[in-house]
Amino acid sequence: MSRHTPPSTSPALSGDGNQWAILRDMLPYLWPEGHPGLKARVVFAMVALVLSKVVTVATPYSFKYATDALTSGGSAIAVAVSVMLFMVLAYGMGRIMMVVLAQLRDAVFARVSQRAVRELAVKTFRHLHALSLKFHLERRTGGLSRIVSRGTLGIDTVLRFSLFNTIPTILEIVLVAAILAWSFGWSYAGVIIATVVAYIWFTYAATEWRINIRRDMNAADTEANTKAVDSLLNFETVKYFGNEEHEAKRYARSMDSYEKAAVKTWVSLAFLNAGQAVIFSIGLTIVMIMSALAVRAGNGTVGDFVMVNALMIQLYMPLNFIGSSYREIKQGLIDVEQMFTLLKVNAEIADKPGARALQVQDAEVVFENVNFAYDAERPILKDLSLRVPPGKTVAIVGPSGAGKSTISRLLYRFYDVNGGRILIDGQDISQVTQVSLRAAIGMVPQDTVLFNDTIRYNIRYGRPDATDEEVEAAAKMAQIHDFVMSLPKGYDALVGERGLKLSGGEKQRVSIARTILKGPPILILDEATSALDSFTEHQIQAALKKVSENRTTLVIAHRLSTVVDADEIIVLDKGQVAERGTHEVLLKKRKGLYAAMWNRQRQVDEVRNKLKQVEEAEDLAEDEMIGRELVKRVTSYTP
């Protein structure tokens, strides 16, 4: 299995043009088709946005008029009235309206933005499930979950900052420049424009520099999270080998890379903020000097001086926002681009156009001259042909690497065959929908992995709409009902991460109950008892025999003792059918592969039985010796 993670960036998504393409692809979520209520919210939010900016720009006029009134030399009553009306009332109402309109805008738009986040997150989740088994075998679960997590947060960031920060900031800059040009002359507007251009250029250059640092930090974050999840999922293995410190050191190395990248991110942010402040302060100083000289020359009033200062100070916030907006949008796009990269990964196994649902009547399974290879240089199945008659049981046996488990993966269509075809009731499975195909097949795997939920949930997973009575009936058929009822919480007992609170046999029975509840016409038993002890194996075999009654059953077996009752046994060797027949027929071929495998397993079983008998005899002798010693001490004791 490949151990590499998906690349942190994709060549197709690394340039500015493609980042703008991502932003363009996200815009339809701001104007969702078929949702007039959401569109109305967008319109209302934009109206509130424009009104808030108009109020914001108009508010400094209260400073001008109030200041001019205070310095006009009029009567005390007139001054008091002017101060009350312009300073208190106008300024206060302006500040209130600025906040109210901005908050109203955010509240109204919240449903639109969060709906966009939900739709894109669910779309990505669905797409991940639609991708092939090969894709998931080559990726790490922790890395994928981190990409989706960061991507959903990045979507909200990009939507909010692009719509509610960048657009209104540009609007406010235009309004301020227009007011200064109209009220005080184009020289003031020229200084403002020069300041804004310098500010934006510096912000762009510094942010582009910081983007690579952000990418490195994201890559380190993904790697650290992947190692943490991988280690915790394999908790038992870590304990078996006492490698807690080894795992901690691996995680620490990843976090060390993240720490260095994070420090660079914060240092570069400090540099960016400082540079922005210096550029704006220079522009502010120049404008204030110009206004002060105008007042000194009698070409302006003190109120004009105050108004220019208020407009410039007020301009600093949107300018700062345009810097942070661009920064956040760029960083959000970096976080989102991996998510969009996943969405652009084509599903290797996809339904053909016009594919119909599988129609199952007899449930006959046929492999016709099937060829398959995971790697073109190492073929697995070579011209394989076999038939599983309706309602019969066919077993597939053979040495490791013969291609036994590959057959089940092909039947489930986790992969498409390279040659030949697979038929169910005469229908090529590559021509039917995957949903209908998999609904017709039940699987009891060798390694049963359960969800970290209740026993009831895990059994009901076979058919989510099943009633509690149907769940319990399936558990009884799988011979696990009595065990479940012995638990304090019964069917509501939690099974733990991957079902670790249950034994191997108990997990296998839950898997069998789940398959019974699904009720498929075709059943695959993929080495379902190879990892169990002999006693548990016999119990599970009894349950599996009940399940397979009147079902077309394909048994993939490692232990030959589990398939002696099969209607036909097919022996695979190097991807080809070496032998076929019943258990008795194959044993008569004394030089055959099946007979050799059977004899080897019998010899191994005999050795194990002898070792077990020796261990039991040693335990009995030890118990007898201890008993004699105890009797000797008791009889020789004198008080």
C-alpha cells in the first residue's frame, strides 16, 4: 500500500488564474438556482451593505459642522444647539446605523453562506465515496479529513471576505476619494489614490510571498494530522511493540515542521501589518499637512481639517480590510484548492450513460474469460471462467496471491476487469448501476470493522429502515442475540472504535446479522472464519450455513475444512483455475493441488492438537503436584 499523501498543491490549481477559476466556481453558491428566498437574502444584504457605507462616509460631516459651529463665535444657545444636533444626534445615529446595518447584513447573509458551505462539504463527501478503492488505498484517511475540514472553513472565509469586505471597501474608497476631490480639490484625491495604490501593491507583493509559507504550513499540518490519526487507529499495534515513544517522536518531527512554518507565517504577518501602517501613515500625514496649510491660508475651516482627518482615519479601516481581505481570500483559496482538486479527481469506476438497475431473478453469477491486473506488469487473474449456479455454494480456494479476494472485489465492481466480463443473470455488471449491483450482494469479510456506535446501529446498517424487531430477528439468526441481551445496555451498548470492545467472534456475528438484515440474493463469504479459533469457527460456520440457505453463495476460503460441504470447489493457482470439483472428487486426485493443501492442513492441525494435548497434560500434572504438596503441608501441620 502506498504511504504517500496527496500533493499539497496541484499544478492545475496553483496559479492565480486557476484560483480565480475556483472563486468563479464558488460564486453560483451565492446566487443559488431554484431558491428565490436565498436570492432575496443576497439582495437585501447587498442593499444593507451599500447603505452602511453611505452612512459611514456621511458621518464625518457631523464633525465638520459641529466643529465649525463651535469655532464660529455665535451665541451660546446657537452653539449648544449645533453641538447637540450635529455632534451628539447626527454622529450618534450615524454610528448606530453603521453597526446595525452591518450586523443586519451579516445575519441575513448567514443562511446563504452556511448553505454554500454545507453543499460543497456534502458534495466533496459524496465525491470521496464515489472514488475508487484504488484511490482510497493510496491516500491516508487523516490527510483527506484534514483537507475537507480546512476546505469547508476556507469556503466560508472566501465567500464572506470577497462579498462583504472587498466590494464594500472598494466602494468606500471611491466615495471618500470623490468627496475629497469635490470638497477640497483633486490634489487631496491624488494623495488618497497614490496611498491606496502603494498600499495595495505592497499588500499584494507581501501576500504572494506569504502564500508559499502558508502552503508549507498546510502541508506540515496535514502530515502531522495524518500521522496522529494513523497512530491512533493502530493503537493496539503501537502497544504490542511498545512503540509509544517512537510514535511520539514521529509526531513531534511533523509538529516541528509545522512550528517552523507557523513561526514564519506570524513573522511575515507582522512585517505585512507594519508595512501597511507605514504606507497609510505617510499618506495621512501628507493630507493633514495639506489641510492645515489650507486652514492657515484661510482657504478652509477648522471643521474641514477635522473632517479630512475623520475621513482618513475612517478610510484606514476599509484599507486595512482590503489588505486582510486579500490575504484571507488568498489563504482561503489555498485551503479550498485541495478540496477542489479532490472534486476534479475522476471516479475510475462510474456508471455507463443510460445504465439500468440490475434485475435479479435466479441470482446466477458467471465469470467469462476474466483477465485482471492491479499493475499491468503483474497480472492477477488470467482468462478465468467460473459459474455459481442459482442457490448453490461455490468455494474458491488456493495459495496466497492466487487471486481469491480479487474475485470478490471484481464482483462488487470495486475495479473493472481488463478483459472478459462478469454476468449476473445474464447482465454484464459493467452495464448496470453500481447501487443496484451492490444492493444485490451481501459480504461477510474476514476483518469486520464496525462503526463506533451501538450494536443496534451496526446491525441496522445492513438496512437502515429496518425495525427493532427485524434487527433482533437477524441477531437471533446470527446467534448473537443472547450475548447482546447479557450486556448491561443490550442493543444500545457501544462497540468502540472499529468494534474493539467486542471479540473477533462477536464482531463476526454482528457482521453476519447485518448481512442477514440486508437480505441479498447473492452472498460472498471472504475468509470469514480464518482468523477465529476452532470453537468459535464452528459456531460461526453454523450461522453462515443458515445465512447461505437458498442464496447464491461464493465462499473464499483459506481453511479447507470450512468448504467441504460446498457444491463445487474451484482451486486457483496463479490466477487460473487449476482444479474444480467437490471435496470428495478433488481428494481422489492424490497428486492434485487441493489434495496437497488438504494434507498439509491436516498435518498442521494434528501437530496443533498434539501440542494442545501436551499443554493440557502438563497443566494437569502441575495441578496434581500442587495438590499433593498442599495435602502434605496440611497433614504435617501441628498447631
